[in-house]
Amino acid sequence: MGALYKKEILGFLSTLTGWVVIGIFLTVTGLFLWVFPSGLNILDGGYASLSGLFGLAPFVFLFLVPAVTMNSVAEEKRSGTLELLLVRPLSDTKIIMAKYLAAFTLVVLSLLPTLIYYFSVWHLGFPVGDIDSGGFWGSFIGLLFLGSAFTAMGVFASSLSSNPIVSFLVAVIISAFVYMGFDFIASFFSGAELFVGALGIRAHYASMSRGVIDSRDVIYFLSLNFFFLYLSVSLLGRRKWK
């Protein structure tokens, strides 16, 4: 599994894919936070806050994470190299986990440079350090969990098809629905809005953004990851026995 994980990571970083993903994420967030005049602009806001980053990042991830994962299994199917992996002494679980961890590592690498924003705002505050650190770190951890969930969904979508473009579109649709769809559906369930809304990612992400890491939110994200990775392993197992 370690060798496959290393191969996947090197595949991302030795080609333009990984660097383009990291570059796009940092460019888009940087422009909206520091350059474009908008409600997200830190300098225009007049107070030391990075709430704009954590409001914008999920929507950027909705497209960037599927772009990272779309080739993970689909390309192996298309090129015929999946069969070579399946005859190696690697279980289906290890193959999926290696691809998931490699893609999630790239997501983490794209997030780490945003720590520069935190230290920049820290020094821009008056007095220096006048920033809600608890809210920042809670949101940052929440964004990591959100990225991990989108990655699991992306790997699952890639397991469904041998066409990377189809995998990308399916991943975007699934991720968008799980992130926002339950909020929309909740409006049709009078008296059960909170329960239905809690089935979606946004409620748990918002909870973490308040700076409190609740065990219920952590369990939710871990369960979501497990669910989609389990489906991916099951799909791979079905292909093996065809």
C-alpha cells in the first residue's frame, strides 16, 4: 500500500496536475480575499477575520477535489492498468485507501499555504493578534474534514466509470448535494428541519467554524468517509469477480 501511495503522490507532483490544483486554489482564494472588491475582501472588511476564506473554500473544493480524484480509478480502468493492480498482493481496501490518502494529501498541501493568511491577518489586527484564533483553527480543521469527505466521494465517483470526465461530473454533483442539498430538502420537513439539515455537511462544517470541535461532527465526517470508501471498495470487488 505504501508503494502505491508513493506512486500516486509522485504522479500528482511530478506532473502539472498537483501544482495546478494547488495554484488554482491559492490564486482564487487570494484574489477574493486580498484583491477583488467584495464582501470577502479582508482589507475592505475593516476587521481581522478570515471568515471569507472558509466561506469560499468549500465552493472551490467542490470543483478542485473532483479534478484531483477523477483519474484515481477511472484512468486505471480506461488504460487497462487496473487489472495489473488487482493481480498484485494488494487487497481492494488497500488500493482504494492508497488512492484516497494520496488525493487527500494533495488537498492538505493546497491548504497549508493558507496559514500565511492567518499570520498576515494576525499582524494586521489592531492591536496585533486581535483575531479569533479559536474560530480560525476550528474552521481550518473543519475544512480538512470537508476536504476528506469530498475526496472520498471523488474516489467513489471515479470507481463508477472508466471516463474521467464522467467521474468528475458525478463527483461534483454528489459533493454539492451532500454539502447543500439537505439544507434545501429540510425546508420541506416541517418540525424536522434540524434533523434533515444535520444529514448534510454544511451544518457540521458551520459547527466546527465556531471554534468548537464536537465529537458528533467528527463522527459524522468519519462515517461519511467510511461510507463512500466502503462503496468504492465494493465496486472494485465486483469488477474483480466479473
